[in-house]
Amino acid sequence: MLAFSAARPAPRPKGTRGHPGGTRKESILDIRCTVGPDAFDLPEWPALLAADPTRHVFVTPEWSRVWWEEFGGGRQLRVLSFLDPEPVGLAALVLDPGAGNGGTLSFLGGEDLTDYMGPITAGHEHLRSVAEALVTYAVGEIGGWSTLDARCMPVPFGFAEWLVEAADRLGLAFEVDEHEMTAVLGLPSTFDGYLEQLGKGRRHELRRKLRRFEEAAPGAVVTTATAGTLEADLASFVAMHRGSEGEKGKFMGPERAGFFARIAHTFQPQGMLSLDFLELGGERLATTLSFPYSGSLSLYNSAFSPALGAVSPGIVLVVRLIARSIEQGLSRFDFLRGTERYKFDLGAERLPLHAVQIHRPGTT
């Protein structure tokens, strides 16, 4: 492990770019760098997750370990723990010396499989100091990169703004952009309340679709994979996915199918995975793979059979999952990345994602 200290910056005047207001005293963050996969066993990782108000499944050590073991070949892993003096943040970074012009440093994950990226912190009040320390440490202590490429950071979390301010303060060239969208639905306490919040037009259209499905497939039920059925259910999920039209049908190649299987076997025993099917008389009409975590259900992937495609089995399954999530007391249904129309027809709101590129001095 390596140790490093970074001074927290003096506050900027209230209202200037990247600063939400308020004041901070000067203090020091210590940084401990753990190199390699031993970092997934750091005791502060789960402790910080429990304290992070914006935690999500993509920054858990379980997700990170599987992703790294599947896709980390040829790259280097550096996990930074930020101490004050106790841990207040953690960032899993991947160095790809062969990427781009001079190498790329990024948060662990890949855009095709990791919907959200970024650090974890013990609270919003630590975001600024963690960003400052991260950029300072990366420039001074990590070699082999010309671009710090930080993507898939939810705009409301605010970390992208602090990265930009840190880069600006250090005189580094940078770009920032809203490069993707996710869709998030806040859940009320009852399904009737959910229908009410859709508004008259959307509510009428949804009820029409549900009636059409019930007329075509009366008695269809939702089943969920268990430990005993998981292997066979995964095979069914992959087959349905590969049977989809267009690019979606090409997505589930052997490498990604293996990743999905490892994620499922890792998360299902912990109650952090829900593999669901809409079935009628033993025939599977639609499937979803979701992550119930921290008061939210994140809809990660889905597919449906063309057999009854005209009556929207995929949407019916999602609506039943929304109803189940409400019954379970969840507060959020996260459709994750993508701007497919059905998400917004079901009441979701757009959540933009920031991408920040910071360039090492002398490399632009």
C-alpha cells in the first residue's frame, strides 16, 4: 500500500462554477492506495457503502470483483482510500496503459455493462475533498496515463462538478459533457398512487395495454428464480435475449453471458438479484434481471418472446415488478441507462450522466 496526503482547497466564493456554496476549513486527506484485487477485501469498502446516501450496486465490492476478474486483463487496478483520519471515501481506478494516446485512467467498470460509476463517500460533504485529492494524487503519483476519463456519473450526485473544479484549480485541461441518460421512477406507497401520478393520458394507455394482455394471456403469472432454479433460469434468460431482434439479440455473446452468470451467482445468495419471468402455461413470455438494493430496484436487462409481442408482455412484466416493488416498500424503480420511450410512458424521469475528461500536463 502507498500513502499520500492532499491538502483540501480553500473555498471559492459562493455561486462560482462547481461550488454549491458554504465554507470549509483547510485540512488534510490521507490517501492509501491498494494495488491489485486484494483491495476488494478492504474493510472500509462495505462500511463506506453503508454510509453513502447515493450508493448503488455498481460500486459494491462484489460487482467490482466480478467485473475486474472478467475484464481486467492487461490493466492495472488501484483502489484509493481517502482518510480523515477515518475512511471518508473510496475510488476504484483502472489504469489502461494501452488505451488512447498515452494511456487512460478511469473508474472501474465499462460503459456497456456498468450504468453508474464514481467513488463512494461517507456523505455529500466529502465529495469536494475526495475529488481534489483524487486528481492531485493521480497527477503526482500514478504514471502511465494521459487522460483521466470519468464517465457515467449521475449529475445530481455532483461529483463531476467537483472533479472539474479540482482540475481547474490545478491548471489542468478538461472537458465535461452530459453524455448519457438514465430513467428513474419515484415510487409512492400504493399502486393506485402510482397510477394517479402517471396522469390521465398515460394512465389510460397503460390500462388499455394491461387489458389487451389479460384478454390474450389470462392467468399469466410472474415467477422468480431461486437458488435451485438459477442455472436453468439463466439459460432461459440468455436464450430469450439472443432471440431478440436487432442489436439487442447480438449483445449476449459468450463473454457477456459468462459475466451475467457470475453476477447472478454472486448476488442471488445475498438477496441482491431478481431474475423474473412472465409465464403462461409453462411458456415464458418475458424476462427481466434486476438488482434490489438500498431501497431501489434497478432494472438491468430484459427480453421478451415474440410469441405475444403484439400485446406487450415486456411492459406487463415491468408494471408487475413496479407493483411488487411498491408492496415491498421500495422507494425507487431505476430503469438505468437508455431513453427507450416505454420508460417515460411508465412515469420515469430523465437522470443525466456526466462525463469528464482531465488531461495530464504536457499530453494535450
